[in-house]
Amino acid sequence: MKDAAKPGGNKCGGAPVVAVAAGLTSASKTLRVLLLEAGGTNEDRDLRVDGQRWLTFQNKDLNWGYKTTPQEHCQDREVDYSRGKGLGGSSAINFGVYSVGASDDYEEWARTVGDDAFRWKEIQRRFKALETFHSNLPEGVDSKYAAPKPEHHGDSGKLQVGYAKEWEKDLPPMLDLFQDAGFPLNPDHNSGNPIGMSVLINSSHNGRRSTANDLLTPTPEGLTIVTSAPVQRLILEGTKAIGVEANGKRYLASKEVILSAGSLDTPKILMHSGIGPKVQMEKFGLPVVKDVPAVGQGLRDHMFCPLVYTRKEGDTARAPFYGDKAAMDAALEQWKKDGTGPWSKFACEMGIGWFKLDNLASCEEFKALPAEEQAFLAKETVPHYEVLTHFPIHWFIPGFPEDSLNYSCLLVWYLNAQARGEVTLQSADPDTPLRHEPRFLSDPFDRRVAIESLRAALRFAKHEGYAKDNTGTLTAPKGDSDEDLLAYWEQTLSSSWHMTGTTKMGRAGEADAVVDSDFRVVGFENLRVADMGVVPVLPSCHVQAVAYVTGATCAEKLVAEYGLA
């Protein structure tokens, strides 16, 4: 391969690896890049139905189907740990929330690794280059709900993001209720300051989901894509990476091998190549090239729980649609024809908000945190919890009563989890998944923020303007004591599938750093990692946008290093 080859065993790191490939091939017409994808092409247009974005993860051909270990603080439940399979990775099965997080997330990233390339100004520039933002609101909708400024958004990128053309009738009144209950409105959650209640910016446009595949449409000159090629291990000459093995085939690289298999699978490839914790590799008889104890450590994630209430008749229009298969089938035919109709309306626009907990700094669990973490949590743009409205929960609760489809669902997240989990070997077979141990709710601070976040969301749920239209409770805590709120989290917690940190980026000499700020695996030549595993912070957002910008940043650094611009 003439200049650079990028075999990426991207089982589930689709957005970063595609962003790397797009960035490299757009910089040079002579560069030859190889992208290895473990799954299929994901070309079927019907996978892009906007309102069905909540269902694609149930497609076993698109999902690796991972689970966590039984979680001690979640009643020993195995929690769903879905990861996307196929070109585009998890962007093909995620829920279409396009949020970039807090500017202070990136300032912290830059400070942590000692590299200004990760400061907000530089990251925002890359975000803008990735997207075409569609700011139009439905006719008759007041701009107080969404008033994004052009300087915060791009207009020529291949990712199509923005607001749905049609909103459910109860969305604007819901936003008004949040404001009445003391939750301020935010006209643009992607400005760098997400604090406040916003209207969701989606990774979709005109009823069609936008995924990482869009970055490679049309296929760039110089790019070769091989699907159904899961990478099992690296090919090393000493500490120099020269290629990978996938399904018994060898793919060689003349310049760079860049892994982008995601937080749950890149560590697996590294460990089966002899790079990782010595004690784990020796346990399963794997050769040890270099003892790197940090590989697979530092796993962090977001998690959420639901509040669901039935509403008075006519409050929503969901029941007549979701309760009528013929109506849904007809709507799908309409979508196939022109991208319009109910499947481009229901569950396509939502309220989403990020907030601070006023009393957080006074709690003992906060005071016990390291001073640097306390300072970060106090930053102006860093939220402590999130609320999302209009989530189609009936698809996620087995046996959901059909006579209760006229409901309102609020999802509650707690952010900045302090628990650190790990992914570890459980077999000498490179096709066997790692053991996934996130340790949800294991840290006292996490339990405190979970309790207070749920309490804050219940303050809205009990607000007179909202509560008066509730006719029943489908799922909520039995009381408002700390014990009741924590027990509810333990019973209902779900992962957001925002896994980060298992091949953490850091400064030279740091024991927990697997890669440096140029994405190079420390101690190795021609080997880099570019996926959410390297991200040293847990961004205050739904991380698909961070995955894209991580890949774009890696590509930009390679372009500069090799003089490709």
C-alpha cells in the first residue's frame, strides 16, 4: 500500500473509523486507505426511517448483542450493552440524539492530555466541518424553543442534522411546562453550553436518519472497504505494527494501522495481539509483547431510568398511531414514497435538557472528590443530570399495556459518573467477547447524583401544570426518600451505550495512558487507536458526535504529520 493503510477492526467504532477514512481520503487523491468492517454494508434504505431509529438496535444483524456482567448495585441484573455491527457502527442503531456536550468537557480533555488540539475552539471547528445543520422549525412554532446561531453550526458537511419538520402536538406545551416549573429554556444545546431545556437536534433530516455511512458517500477515491472482516489480532514486527489478521487473512499496511473497534472491542484486539495486562494474557496462554495494565481499564458510561405516566384522553396523538398496525404500515409506505408522514413525526422530535444540581457542592460525596474533579463539576457549562421527553418507552418494556399508549415518558440521566469499570479477557478465542464490568452505581458520588437527579425530575413530574393531566403511573419510585429513589435506580437503570475510556489518552509517563495525544499506542510504531476508548473525559452528551469528532481529529493530525494537506 503506497502511502498509508488503515485497517480498522471496527466492530462497533463505526463513526470514528469512518471519520478517519473520510478525513484522510479528502486530503490526498493518491493515498490508499483500507477500511476493514466486521459487519455488513448496512445499505438498506429502510434502516434510515427516522421514527424507527428506536427499533434498529433490535435487529440482530446490526447489533453485537453484548451484555454486562451481573451488576452488584442493580439487583444483579445483566444490563443491555448494545453495540452496532456493520459499516457505520453504532451510528446505525443509536437513537439519533446529536449533542456535542459542554465546551468545558473539551477544555478538560485538552488540559488532561496537554494538547490544545482538543480545546473547544478547535473541536467546534471540526464539528462544523462535519455537519450540515438544518435550523428550520415547523410552521407556527415559536422561535423561543429553538434559536440556534449560525456561528455554532456547519453548512457544508455530510452529516445531516437539525429539527424534525413536524412535531407532536404536546411538545411545545411540554416545554412551556418545564419553563413554568423553573427549568430555563436553552435555544441551542449545541452552542457549547447545554444548560437548560432545549429542543432535540437530531442526526436526521427530511425524515431520514444520517449515519456515519454518509461521510463515505460517494465512496472516496483511494478508499477500499472490505466488509464481513472482523479483525482478530495485529501483525507485529517487534513493537512495529505492519498489519492485521481478519478471518485468517493478512492485510498489510505500509504506514499506519489504526484500530477503531470501540471501547469494548479495541482492547480485545490489543490483548489478543499481546498488548495489555500481562496477568490476563498469561491466564489464557496468550503471548505477551508488552505489559500494558491500563488496556481495558477506566470504563465509564452514562445511564438512565424512566418515569412514565398515562395522560388524559386526547393529550397526545400517539395511541391512535402506535395502537394501530394498519396505520403504522400505511405510514411506512408513505415514508418509502417521499420520506413524510407519521414515521417522520412520532418520536422524531423531543425535549432535552441538561441541568445543574444546586445543592451538589454541599453534599459529603462531592466534598470527598479530588479537588480537580470538584473544580471541573463547578465549571459553567458542565451539567450534572439530563432529562429527555417523548421517549417511546412502550418498545422497551416487555408486555407494555396496549390500553396505555396515551402516555408521557421522561428519561432521567445522571452525568459525570465517577465509577471506573473494566473490560477483561474471558477466553483465548479472539472471537469471544470480553467480560464487560461497568460497575454502575458502585461509587458513593454516583449514587448521590442519581438520587438528586431523579428527585429533580420528580419535581417537574409533580408540578401542577403537568400532574393535572396524569391519569395514572406506569413506572415511578414508590416514594421520595433517598432509599426509595436509589432502589428505583437499582431496579430500572439502563446503559446509554456511551462507553468510553478503555484505551485512555494521556500524557507521557502516565500509568493509565494507553495512547498519546496523537492517538499513538505508547511504546509502539505505526499503531494508533481512534475511537471512544481514547476519550479521557465522559462528555456531557449522547456521544455519537464525540465519536465523529474523535475520528476527525485523528485524521487531521495524520494529515499534518504526513504532509498530506
